[in-house]
Amino acid sequence: MTRSTSTRSTEPRADVYTRVTDQIVAALESGVRPWQKPWTAASGDAFARPLRQCGTPYQGVNVILLWSQAITKGYTSPYWMTYKQAEAHGAHVRKGEKGSLVVYANAITKTETNEAGDDVEKRIPFMKAYTVFNVEQIDGLPAKYQPTLAPARDPITLLAEAETFFAATGAIITHGGDRAYYQPQADAIRLPAPEAFVDGAAYAATKAHELVHWTGHASRLDRTLSTRFGNDQYAVEELIAELGAAFLCADLAISAEPREDHASYLAHWIKVLKTDKRAIFTAASAAQKAADFLHTTAAAGAAAGAAAVAA
């Protein structure tokens, strides 16, 4: 049987950056933020990050790529797998289905001799592109890959699990006014009162966005963008915060509409991405680090709180 696409390629590294960036720019130019709302379907599973067939969540730029495909093609399942993985389950990709791009990044270590005659190890990074299919493109898969319906949430109730997570980070969050923002000088987050939001999900998503900004403080991830993006650094920081918040919302099962006040950044993001083909990789990596930092910090905070109660 002839396959319509291969599951892995070894194309030049620059081509991978270009393909990924072009796909995301195309979505932005159509007015769609590819990191927003792949979870609007009834499927409970669609709240999650994209998942490998083993259930492991995708990371970084692959999350954006697969969310973009979920939005464009209307997939409700978060599960993705290669052609061979489908075959291993005794299933098959339907004829005519087209796969989606994801990337694999790693590095090899090579021993070289320097000018002094000493053997030194050199780390050589590489990136490969390969193709995956959403399980909705595949027939014959086990029942565990079929979506289940999610219970409806009360739109006027704050999300207890998310609020517990945010509180455990230790970030200073105050309320008042009609704007949401992070104050670097005070190292604090300012939000409108919860009742100013349409629902608990919108409140939590906004808090997640500002917490990603909070991670960039010099005492935390020390995120400095001026050396890379110059005058565009503010727009890139907002992109990092949007992506990081989207990652967190997926992890915490939060579904919220995109913030209207961020629509003005679309043109800036398109400009940056067209100018620098690696910008989306940088932003996605920084967003992943921010989300990971918040998960680690919240876990430590929760553990400290439990120990204090036990004592």
C-alpha cells in the first residue's frame, strides 16, 4: 500500500523553521490565533494539550502547531500519532487524509580536536520535521481514543482548582480598576474584580496571562528580549504571555475567549514572525519555560502549605 505522506523527514534545519513560521503566520493573517480555543467542542478531552498516542503532552511550538490544525480542521480529540503508530494499534489512516507537521529537536555530541591538540566535545543541535495524524483521521483505534463529553461548568463560579494553583505560586495579586496588568516595579499583578469578568474561566485565563509576565522578573526567569527583538520586544513579550497562558489553560482545563485588548498585537506578531523565522520557536520555548516554572513553583507552594498544616 502506498502512503500519501512519510512519517519523518530529514530536511534542512532552516526549512523546518520556515515551514513552522509560515503556517503560524498564515493563521494570524486570517485573524486566528492558533493557540486559542481548540477546546470549544463538546469533547472533554479537547481541554488538554495535544497528546502523543501514549498520553504524553506535546511541548513548546508543537502545541501551537497542533492546536492550529485542530482549529482549522475541527478536530475535537487531543490525540495524535504517526502512520506507523496507527498501524501498531491495528488501525489505519483513512485514504486521502493529510497529516500535520510537528518537529523534533535534540542535539548530538561530537568529539573534535582543537588547536592545542586536545579532544573537546562539541554539542550540535538539530531539528527534524515529521508528520502526525489526529485520531479522528484514523479508523479502527481502541475505544480509549474516543472523546467523552465534558460536564458543563457554572459560568459564574470561580474555578477552584485553578485558583488554588494560582495562589500556590505566591504571586502578589491585587484587585481594582478596569485593567489587567503586571507591575514590574512592584512585582505585583493587578486585576479587575472577579465580578467584572464574564465567568470564572475568563478571570482565570487573564490571571494566567499576567502570571506568565510575572515569571519574567529578574528574580525568576530573568526574561530579557531587547538584545534579540529590540523595539519589538514588548510585542514578543505579549506573545510569550499569550502562549504561556494558553499552555496553562490547557493544563488546568480552562476554556476562555481571547482577550479583545490583545487583537492589536496581531500585526506586530506577523511582522516579527515574517522578519525572524525563529521568533516563534523562541517565544514558544520561553512560554513553555514560564508554564513549567509556574507548575514547579505552585507545587512547592502547595507542599509547603501542607507541611505547615501538618505541623
